[in-house]
Amino acid sequence: MALTVYNFLTRSREEFKPIHEGFVGIYVCGPTIYDHAHVGHAKVYVSFDAIVRYLRYAGYKVRYVQNITDVGHLTDDADEGEDKILKRAARDRVEPMELVETYMRSYFEDMDTLNVLRPNISPRPSCHITEQIELAQGLLESGHAYEVNGSVYFDVASWPEYGKLSGRKVEEQEEGARVAFNPDKRHPADFAVWKKAEKGHILRWPSPWGQGYPGWHAECSVMATKYLGQPFDIHGGGLENIFPHNECEIAQSEAISDEPFCNYWLLNNMVTVEGVKMGKSLGNAIYLKDLFERYDPMTIRFFVLSSHYRSVTDFGEEALAAAGRGLERLTGTVALVRDRLGQAEGDEVDAEWSGKLKEYRGRFEEAMDEDFNTARAIATLFDLSRETNTLLNSGQSVSKATLEATEALFGTLGNDVLGIRFDAKGMDGTGQDEAELLDGLVQMLIAVREKARQARDWAKADAIRDELLEMGISLEDGPQGTRWRISR
């Protein structure tokens, strides 16, 4: 199958065709660094990490650019008001860039913990001021922008295609519907490419129009095209930024160049908390560092990937616990394979099993080729896990080569592509191999059951078997003793 993606620009599924053969350029809007990362960040960056990993698995050389916003993002995504970083820095009584450095380190620390690969380039707007001034100058010269009192605004009336990503029409936007009325603007939908720095605004740079700072939307346009060219392949980010941010990126980038900005828009959906949209302003943001104290980070990653990136992810303790149990099932199977490797012999992979492994790889790829459907890909791993457990508990001899091939497939699909480490510590934080612990506990119960059977205490023996079955563990009695397998 060819890889297909859902392109928000066309609102349709399309076959993915990169601009340059064998190379993919992808830009994902990064965080504005003024606080610790939360579950919403995990949704975005774990999802796109899996996308980047799969593209590399498929043979593409990928240049992944994800910015760090350290200036210009005003509160409420507006063109007027306080800079988010300045506001927090003033509250904490620190220098703005001191705040940025603190939370940037915290952000990457959290992403590393979630096994999110670092982007190839993590540019910062404060390091690209010259290019953003050049963007403003170019828009002025081409008639797509105007300058008023030291600020430069993009003229949406000069760009008939404004609204093509979000579906919003300029004429439908009432004055002041999103932000307070600004008399400097010709139209309420006009947006700042460069802003005049008012008295007391700390982050400022000299420009042809006086002291100022870049507009939030200009930053991504400049950094994406600087490192990926124009057009580039994929622009990613959160669906909540489709308007105004992504819409404005397209307008200013295409107006100045008469070239498409990028070819595919991949946007992930939001995180809710028990049905309510999660956000810092709503007071229900759940910080990753708090979760790491109670859950294995791989459980959080597994939870995110258990739903499609374009689906709403509803966060709750019960859902996270269920994800933990699911991860334990896969981890248990991989550990059982590794445990058997120590005693196995034989350098021939069973032909029938080799065919099954090929089939599972194909099913996994088919799922990921359908717009990176990680939920279906994980379901495939569960099916592989179930059949592997059946094989290992069947009583038949399994060669070392067969076990190695099975372990390798779990490693490639689960670890390399989905980024799920199967040797991570357990949810209890002890770091003990959960599969080994599980096997030991089940074997102990099998021994207790066997003693009950020898004593002809059939009620006790049946109760042990039934309770294990209720927990998803099947006992199979045979000539060589009792074996167990995960049955769900």
C-alpha cells in the first residue's frame, strides 16, 4: 500500500508524494516556553514523533524542524496585550530568557523521558530576527502589508485565499469578534507581522520602523522556509492553532513568494479531561512531571498512541490504568521471549512462523500507511503477542533463531517505530522486569493449584484456575505439566 495522509488543506485523504524523492521535510509548531509541559504537549509531540519514526522506517531521510517560541506569542493568541513569556517572567521575577532556558530544559527533559526523538533543528525566533524583518519588508514592498505607528500588519484584503485552511471567510469575521478593536488596522482580521515595542516591553530589537519584536505567525513562516525551503512537505501541529496561527502562516508565506507554503497539513486533535477541553487557562492542565511520579512514562506514551492522532484523546485515571495494563501484556510477551532465548538452540527460523511474522509486519505497515493509524498498529502488536504466547506455551520446541526473529520484530515495530520501550520500569516504580515477576507469581499459583489437585481439593484448584482466567490468564494442563498464557 502507498502511504496516505489526511490533508487538512484539502479536507481529504491523499497519497503522500514528497517533493524530493527519498527526502521529507516536516515542520511542527513547537511549544511556547513559559511553563512545564503537560499532557496536551505529549499528545502533539508523541504523535508526530511516531510519524517521523515511521517515515524513517519507510526509508525516507527526514529533516524534522520544531521551533521553540521564546518571543512574540501574546496572551489569547492576539495581536495586542502581554507577551506570555514576559508575563510569567515578571510574575517569577526573573529575566525572560532565564525563564525560557529553565522551561526549555524542562520541556526536552520531559520529551526525552517519553522517548521522543529530538528534532533535527530546534530554532528560536529570537535568533531569526533579521529574517523576520526581511519578511515584513518584502510584504510591504509587494503591497500585502502596511505600516502604522511602528507596527507592520498583513492586509488580508490583498490576499483572496485567506481562510483556505480554516474555512473562515474574511467577510464573515465581525469587527472585534476575536480581539479588542485596534484602530491601527484596516480590517479586524489583519494581523501583525512586526509589532512596535511599547514602553516597558523588555524583548525588543531595532527595525526600520523603530524598536519592536516579531509577530507570532511570522516566526513559524520564517523558520520553516529557512530550513526546509518553500514549498516543503508536511506542516504539523495542534488543530487548535488552525486559526489564526496556521492560516496567517500560509497567507504571509504565499503572498511574498507566489509559491505554496507546504503540501500537506497534518493536525492532531485536542486532549480532554473527562470530556472537558484541557488548558492552563481552564485550570485543568495535567503536568507530565506530576504523572511521571505515578506512572511509567511508557504508559503515557502508549496511552497517547492508543488513539489516532486526529481523534480527541480523553484523559482519565481509568484510561491511563487501562493503557498500563495493555503495555504490561506486550512487555510480558517480549520478556517471555527473551527468557526462553537463554535456553533455546537452533539457527533455523521456523518456516511457518516466519510467514506469520511477515504477515504481522505487513498488517502493521498497512495500519501506519492509513494516515499513521497507531491505534490499529498497536492492535496488530496485541495479535502478535497473543499468538506468540500461544506458541511459547504450546509445549513444542521453539528454535533460538525463531525467538530472535520474534524479538527483533517487536523491537522494530514497537520500539523503533512506535517508540515504546519494552524494558521500561513498571508502574510501581521498582524497575523490576514485570514479565519475570508475573511469570513467578503465576508459577507459584500453579504450584499451589497442583498441591490442591494432589489432595483432591478440586474446589480450590478450580477456583485458582477460574480467578486467573478472569484476570486474562489461561492455564493449560498437559503431559509435561501446566503452562499459562495471556488470553486477552
